[in-house]
Amino acid sequence: MEYNIALLRGDGIGPEIVDSAVKVLEKTAAKFGHKFNFKPYLIGGCAIDKTGVPLPQETIDGCLASDSVLLGAVGGPQWDDQPGDNRPEKALLGIRSALGLYMNLRPAKLYPALRSASPLKDEIVANGFDILIVRELIGGIYFGERGIRQGRCGEEAFDTESYSPMEIERIGRAAFEAAMKRRKRLCSIDKANVLETSRLWRRIMHGLSEEYPEVEYSDMFVDNAAMQLIRDPDQFDVIVTSNMFGDILSDEASQITGSIGMLPSASLGASTRGLFEPIHGSAPDIAGQNKADPLATILSGAMMLRYSFGLSSEADCIENAVNSVLDAGHRTADILGTSSNTPLSCTEITNKVIEVI
Ligand code: IPM
Ligand code: MG
């Protein structure tokens, strides 16, 4: 089969890690007899430099015309003085919204070979953990009414959160469906003891839970969830939560795996076109030095094959190759842990994955 993939390399280490993933995808295509056509578009700081805006219309149109989108990372200190609505990060919100990607899947899995890189004590991660965070991505406080106004104490800034039943139901359903394909446990995280949006969230989730009697459903307040994640991460299977809570909890969940450089993510909507990107950022401090860990982007490529194109054997092939490279003891600098091995460069570890495929 032939697929058109839009590439949003972005800033910092973005170009290096996307190029690694492209090489891996090309090798996979050759092995399985597919053809991937890659087309690059500007996003983030590099787009500001070339066009004045972080998300040019041409990028949106190119993504809409593609079968799926692979993204590196955006941002860096040179754009820190941009006004709020012209910052590189704004492009992420813009592309998510333009493509209608309401569901963000962020797996946080402790790889057995990398247990020593986890900052949690051995006794806590003895059984490992494998969590899927399902984050609502184009609603809530990120997209609500905002501004500066005159308040009781003079000038004040405000951001507002709103969620409609439709927005909650579609992400909730996606989470229940994901749980059905896994260990059938779903925890919905909110702040229903304080927030009106959370109370509606909870009501809709409870309604859905009646449609999925096989899923063991629970609710948890977000402050407790932040604590439970480091106390006993293995209690979680699938987590579903709002845009901002998901932003925060997914960073926490990825950090406790000890290998944020390895975690991919998928953003999906009503069509099969998705946006696939590593969870980590643009790491400007190591950009251009061939030190970056490309595995999260390579695994994001695998997620694209699985979720956008339905190519699960091909996705398995990439994921297995990454696992065997790790099992053989190969590491980039970020996941060395206590190992005394010499770290591999970005291109070296990419080539190891390609050899296995
Ligand atoms: C993420 C990032 C973004 C977000 C920022 C960069 C806008 O933190 O993808 O988690 O908050 O969604
Ligand atoms: Mg974040």
C-alpha cells in the first residue's frame, strides 16, 4: 500500500529524531512491500523564522491532505520573547485543533530492561507498570475564553474551562474502548469536589460505564492521582482525564518510567489521520549534536502504522526491534541509568534498530 506522511520536524532535536524515524519507516516499508511518501512542512520556531507565524496555513493544508502526520518537537529559548499567541507551542494547539484530534494517547510503560533508570524505588516498580493515559486534547481550559479584564483588585488575567457533554462523551468512549483492548480497568481523573466541569465529566463517565459493564471503572481526584502514581503506579491500566490534568499527569507518568526519551504518543480524531509525536520536548541543549534519543519518535512511527494505517504486523516489527536493541544493552545517553556502557549516538542506535528489522 502507498501512504502520504506529512513530516513536521520542528525545532531543537526535532529534525534529527524525525529523520531517524523516517529511516526506520523506510526500512519497514521495504520489508513489507509498502511505499511511504514523506513531505516536510514547517512548524514552531523554524516556521516563525521563515514565515513569521508558528503554524503557516500551508502546513495545515499539507497535514489535511496527508494520510497521517509525524511530528518531532517545537520550541527553544530563541523564541521565548514571542508574544503568547505567536509562540512555537501555540502551533501544537493549532494543529491539534485544525485536525480535530480530540484524543491523545500517552502510554507510560516501564521497560523491564530499563528498570534501573526509574526514579522510583525497586520495591514500588517490582511488578513494572503499563499505563495508558487518554487525555482530552482540544477542549477545556486550553481553548476556553481568556483575557485580561478589570476585576475587584484592578487588572486581572483569566482563563476559563468549559466542557460540553459531547466533548466528554467522545473522549470517554475512546477511553472505555481502549480499556476493553487492555486489562479492562479505567480510572477517570477529575476535581469534582471543586469544579463544575469535573462534576459534569463524572456524570457523563458514569453513564458510559453502564454501557461497558466489563470495564472495572473508578473515579479519582487529580491531587490523589498525582500521589497514587508514585505510590503504586501498577494500580492503573487506562486513565482518562481532561486536557490540563492530562498534560500534568502524563509528564509525571513518563518521568517515573525513567525513559521519557522512549515514550511515543498518538493524537487521533474522527478520521484515521492522526498526529504522532514523542512525549519529550525539543531539548535545545543537545540539538544538532547527534546525541538525542530517537526511540520515542521511532515508536511514534510504529503507533502511526498501527492506529492510522492498521498495519499491526509492521508496527509490531518496529516495536520488537526497539526491544531487542535495548535487550542487547544498547543505550543512548538519556537511558544509560547505572550502566557503564558507552552511550550510542542518535544515528548509531537508529542503525541498530534498522539492522534488526
Ligand atoms: C504537551 C505539551 C504541550 C501541551 C505544550 C507545549 C503546549 O506540554 O504536549 O504535553 O501542554 O499540550
Ligand atoms: Mg505537556
